Amino acid sequence: MTDITRSHTGARMSQIVTHGDTIYLAGQVGTAGASVTRQTEECLEKIDTLLAEAGSDRSRILQCTIWLADMADFAEMNAVWDAWVPAGQAPARACGEARLATPDYKVEFIVVAARS
């Protein structure tokens, strides 16, 4: 049986859950009220940090789900995402529109990755 490890665990969620060589990250958001560009940059910085802590990196992302508060921000978010994803290492990805936890959040990223 493979152990499950949880890190940065609170009453509601864990920021990192690992099961075997698979890493699951909680949804990452940026500074409420900041631009889509800045929130995306902050989300991706958090993802880099959490993946490194879990023994992985952005080249090992298997799947990413992205929620935008407004699909009109799709191109702005993608400009940051496209520069961040390593060439030839794009994960399976979905992006949709959703009402996020507060109207000041514009984007949220949910990642599943393989351990390095």
C-alpha cells in the first residue's frame, strides 16, 4: 500500500498531497485585486515553490486546470503561462470560467505532477 503524505495542512485542505510518485497541489491564487498578469505570475511562482518542496518541477506537471473569473482574460493569462511552461513539456490542460472564492481573484491554478 502506498502512503499518502500531506503538507501545509489546515482544517480545510492541504497545499500538497503526495501519493506514490504523484503530487497534487491545492488551487493556487495570487494577490486579490491584482491584475490577471500579476495573479498568474504569483500562482506560477507558488507552484514552482510547492513542486520543489515535493521533489518535482514544472517540467513534470501532468495536468493543470485553470479557472478564470472572466474568459476575456484568457489571452492575458496565456501570455504568462506560455512563457513559463518549458518548451515541449506542456501538460494536459483545461481552462474554464468560474466564480472564484472572492470577486478579487481573477485566476486559480490546480496542478497534478509526477515526482522527479
